[in-house]
Amino acid sequence: MESKECPLSSCLLRLLQCAAEIGTCTKKIAKALSLTRDTVNTYWKRIKHYLGVEERYQAVELARQSGWLDLPLETVPNAGGGLGGGEMSHFWDMTGFL
């Protein structure tokens, strides 16, 4: 995919990075980033608006494909469908990427 400039602020990109690593659950992201749940939800609304997507997982996948995220290898789906396991495996399975 052709790399394009990221339209997101560093705060929004940080949230997407966190979601790519631990999943899109508001409560988990809020705890990991020391934010309130309301702040996380507001950030998600902004991210989806800026990226033109409807779902959180779509935002994570678009950012990953665009090269905006610094993902550890085990969190990126491969051609065989395998992952490093753990919660990330469950997240990708829920979003249909496995």
C-alpha cells in the first residue's frame, strides 16, 4: 500500500498504537494510557472521522497498512493466519483478520 502522510495528532496515533497492541477495548486503553474512558471514546470518534472509517478495527488496520504504527512482529497477521498468541490473537480473530 502506498504510504501517505498521517493526518492524526501524536495523541491519536498513540491511542491507535495502543489499540494495535492490546485491542480496542476502551477500558483497557484508558488504563494503559492513563486516560479517562470519555477521553478514549472522544479520541476514537476523532480517529474514525479523520480516517473515514466506521469501526475501530478498520482504523487500526488502515494505520498499520499505511505504516503509521510501530508494531512488534507478533501482532501483525501473516499469510498463514498465525499470531504470537495472547489477547492480540483474540483481537484479530474478533475483527475478522484471521
